[in-house]
Amino acid sequence: MIASSGDVRRERLARLRVDLPAHGLDGAVICHGPNVRYLSGFSGSNGLLLVLSEEACLITDFRYEDQAEEEVNGTVEVLLATDGGIAALADRLVDRTHVRSLAFEAEHVTVRDRRELGERCASVLWEDMPPAVEGMRAIKDPDEVERLAAAVDVAERALDEALSTVREGMAERELAAELEYRLARHGSEGPAFDTIVASGERTALPHASPSQRRLAEGDLLLLDFGATVDGYRSDITRTVVLGAAKPWQREIHEHVLEAQAAALESLVPGRPAREVDRAARDLLEVAGLGERFGHSIGHGIGLEVHEGPRLYRESKDVIQVGNVVTVEPGVYLSGEGGVRVEEDVEVVDGGYRVLTSSSRALREL
Amino acid sequence: MIASSGDVRRERLARLRVDLPAHGLDGAVICHGPNVRYLSGFSGSNGLLLVLSEEACLITDFRYEDQAEEEVNGTVEVLLATDGGIAALADRLVDRTHVRSLAFEAEHVTVRDRRELGERCASVLWEDMPPAVEGMRAIKDPDEVERLAAAVDVAERALDEALSTVREGMAERELAAELEYRLARHGSEGPAFDTIVASGERTALPHASPSQRRLAEGDLLLLDFGATVDGYRSDITRTVVLGAAKPWQREIHEHVLEAQAAALESLVPGRPAREVDRAARDLLEVAGLGERFGHSIGHGIGLEVHEGPRLYRESKDVIQVGNVVTVEPGVYLSGEGGVRVEEDVEVVDGGYRVLTSSSRALREL
């Protein structure tokens, strides 16, 4: 697997090189970290990737000298900038007069950096980057799926261990610390995103950050978190109960699982992504809970925790083999509590494969 | 203290309102998270603060409804955007025809967002934001120093505990997990920055991220990390030895401590910040180690881990009462190992006060 990663990246660069001229571009300057990593292998925080028809180079600084060479492993040339990345880029372009138009990532480049690009590379016509790299990233190759599955596995191991530490009187933040500690112990490079631990009525806040609220008997307890393995991020949610579940808790959990099952069944290659959201929402609407499901059913995961395809109501994406997405319906009763259950799922020929293996049944601690 | 935080922020806004007209501006749109938090108290990830001469409002989204009201606590008005922050901003400005020129943060706003500002707020003249907020932030008030001191305290407690877990054969990443777990247990909201744990010859890499390298007898072991308390970040470094220190290890540690003492003595209000770097560098040059000290002596800390004043060779900043800075000389012998010792220091009348209290002596584990 490792031996072939250089080939995989060379193929990605080759596909980009076909795509750019189709948009009237002579090349592109990529600065968004996940895109740089996807194309070159470089994982440092300061990388600028110049892709031209016949060559590609990564510009970084002295801090990353060894790491960059090791990670790109010959896929692209490495240049160390002494006076900032854009100055080094301009130096590189100075005798490449055939390069007239270059793409840049308008949603990631700051106004200050765009000015510097314009000033230092005055002969270049700067155009918006088409979503070519994001399009490729939405379809995972087997290596990427393997890493995502590993990130799911780490998250599930950490979850089991963290739940075994739960006791009444523990603060949400303490439990979050236990969970993140176990993630790291099992090999996560860092939380995949800001860990959510919410309890009691706070479970009705879909984006609650862990507070000092203390867990009490009868509480719903919601954990939404993920691990990072080789840069790839899992994203799972489980909602459990401290003690015996009350009927209303059991009931909304049931509705959420039914909505999730419907969404999973609609994950079929070739279908519009918005139908996945629709399938879950229809069931919840029938149950009179449509208004209580205030977010979308899911999103792609990979080098970023939110990437393509987007599974929301107005999404124009189409489900494709190789997508890896979350499926995460939720029901939130303001002031009382909420339930969300989230799986990570790979789209395969004719259907789906769930990467998460934890039971979805309502667990009573 | 808490009761007065609204007053502190109102005073900051008042100072900004004096500064903006002096630059020919009718107001400013602040989007950089630490600046938004400094002025309004809001700590969420999606905030846009409009400051005009007679009013100020924070624009965020429904996820932050409760949190925003609680955090700003009446200092500014809160608006919830349904169609994106810039659209809400435009709505707000539509009947404020006296607003002609607004500042925006060119080093933080993306090209895409800048375009949207231009399109939706077509009558506004957009100018670069002067470094007014960053200038205020470089001088801490007593509340801020207290939070930084708390963040130092949490970091030092976590360090002591983490060092007690060190054993031969442990991976750097395992130790980083122990350290971050203890930071969280002592109340850190998250690591202040990416934790550095380096051992053996890897201590010669000033920016090493924790690897799978296993600790061995005789290794230097370098930990550079911090805690976050109420958004304020500490940043400390200690280098220890596993077992008995070798003479060369002891020697470079001595040189580093001497350089640090010299730098501390030059932390005098009114002096050029570059002299702090100079003081440490002079001593290391005399010892023939000037080339082995490849970074600057330090930087301000606060809501960001790197902020003003900057203590590098060409810095134009001047040391002022209320600055809180790191003082972190290092000596790195490629292929052998490195030593860095880093204190967090407040500048006070006539001198300095070290916030870190851990011994600087070379510790043998």
C-alpha cells in the first residue's frame, strides 16, 4: 500500500493536468492544506503547490525540509522558501513565460496574499480554481477507505473505553477529556473536530461544546466525535442514557433509527444526494418530528470532516461509488433533550457498506 | 472580575471608535476570531462584528444564539444571520447611508468573502484595517494576565504529572497523549497549539511533532506545549534527560539558561524588542553557538499563541508594561539533540515578572 502511494498521487496530478487546460488554465497554485496533501502527500501547515503541465513543485519553509522530502517521496519537487512562499513562487515563474493563466483558490486565499500574488507575479492572469480537486476527493480510492475505516475503528474503541468511565456527577468536560485521551492512546493524531459531549437537556443543542454540567441519573448523553488516522477523519455519534431509559427517550431514539435506516437504503450510486436527506426527513415528518430535525442528514468525510458529497435538501451532488459519508439524523426537543445517531458509510456498487460497527440500540449505562 | 468584563470590552470598543476616524474610517467589520472575542466576548467560530461610531453588533448563526447573548452580555447587539453573515451585514447597512468607508481585515478575509462584501455592500468603500486591535491586545489588562497565569499554572501541573509517567520504551506520541489528558483534567479548554514532544536526536528539530520514536536511557526529552484558559494560551518548554545527563547535554543546557537570563534582564519597558533577542544571541555567539539558535527569542501570548510584541532580530516593537511574552532560547545540534527552555513573562514597571514557576535546572528522570 505504502509503496503505491506515490503512484496514486501522480495519477491525481495527471487528472488535474487534464482538467486545468479544459478550463483554459496553464496551471494552478494550490494552498488549501487538505488539497495540498491529497495531491502531494505533504501534511505540514505551510505548503504551496504549483502544478504546471510538465512539472509540479511544493514550496514550504526550512521547518519542513526533512518532512516534506519524506512525504512527497519524489512525486513533486520541494523548494524551501526563505522570503515567503509567494516570493519563491514568483522566482520559480520568472523564466516560465509560457505560463499565462494560473488558478488560485479564492475561498482559501486571503486578500493580502492575493495582492502579493498580483504584485510579484504581475504577468500571470489569476483565475478562480475550478472544484477539480474537491471533486476527486469526494471519491475515495481503496487506500483512503482503509484509513477512514481505521479512523472509525479507533473512535469506536475509544468510545467503549470512555463510556466505561461514566459515572454520576462527572462533568461533560471530564468525559470529553477521557474520550480524547483514549482516542490518542489508540493512535488518533488528534480529534477529528471539536468533540461534542452533551448531557441532559443540553443534548437538544446539536452543536453543544462540553460544559461543566454534571451527569445525572436519567440523563440522555450524546457523544459526537472522531479520530484522525493518516489525516483521514471519522465522525460518529452515539446517544446513551444514564440508567433506565424513559419512554419518551426510547421513542425518539426509535424514530431516529428508523430515519437512519431509510436514509441508508437511499444511498444508491446514481441517485441525487438530496434524496438521502429526503428519505430520513419524510419519516420524521410523518411522526410529527420534521421540525425537530434542524440540520442535514450528512456529508462526505476524508481529509476534512466536511467535504463532498453534501447530503442536504438542496444538494446538487449525485451519490457515487467511492463516496464515504455520514448518515446522522437527529431529533431535538428544546429544554428536554435530543438524540442523534451517526454512522460512517461507504457507497459501493449497488448500495452501501457501514464502516461503524457499534450497536445502534439505545444503551443504558 | 466577571462583573466588570462588560465594562472592559466597552472601553476597548470606545478606544477603537477613537482610532478608526483618525484613519478616515466610519467603522470596521472584524472577522478574525481572537479580535472578535477581545472586543465582544463572543468565542464562537462564526462571528462578524460591525463597529460603527454609535453602535456595534455581532452577526452569527442560529447555532450560537444562546452562547452569543450570554457571552456578549449586552456589550453589543446580537443578530442571527439566516443567509450568511455578509448578507446580514448588508441588510444592517442598507439604511445607514452615513457609513461610507469601512475597514476589513485583509490578512484574514478570503478573496471570495471580499467579493461578496463588495457586491452586497456596493456603496461602501472598503479599506484595510489598521492594526488597532492587535495593538491593544499586546498590552494585557489585569484580568488577562490572571487568565494567562492560570493557563501557565495548568500547564505546569500537567507537566509534572506527565513527567511522572515517563518510562523507557514509551513513544513520544504516548507521552503527548498523557500530557494533553492532564492538561484537560486540570481545566484546559484544549492544547494551546500543537503539542511538541521530541526525544533523542529529534530534539534538534525545533518544530518536531510527536512521533512513534521510543524513549531511551540517555535521551534528551523536550516538551513544548500550553493550556488554554478562557481563551488565553500559555506556551512553555522544558528539556529533561532520561537518566544521568551527559556533559555535552549539561553544557548546552547551561548556555541556554545563561542566554535566557540575559534576555530576561533586557525585558525593560521602553526598550526595543529586538534587544531581547540580541541579548540572548550575543551570549550564544560568544559560546560559538549562535548558528545553533535558529529561531527568535520569543513572542507575545494571549488569545493567540503568537501575537504582539514580536521579539525577533528585526522587530520594530517596543517593550511595554503589560506585554506578556515568551522567552525561549534554544541550542540545536543536528543529529545529536537540542535544548530549549521557555518561560512566560509579564512586563511590569521597571522590569519583568516570570509567570512560570517550574525549576529551570536540568532535570534527570
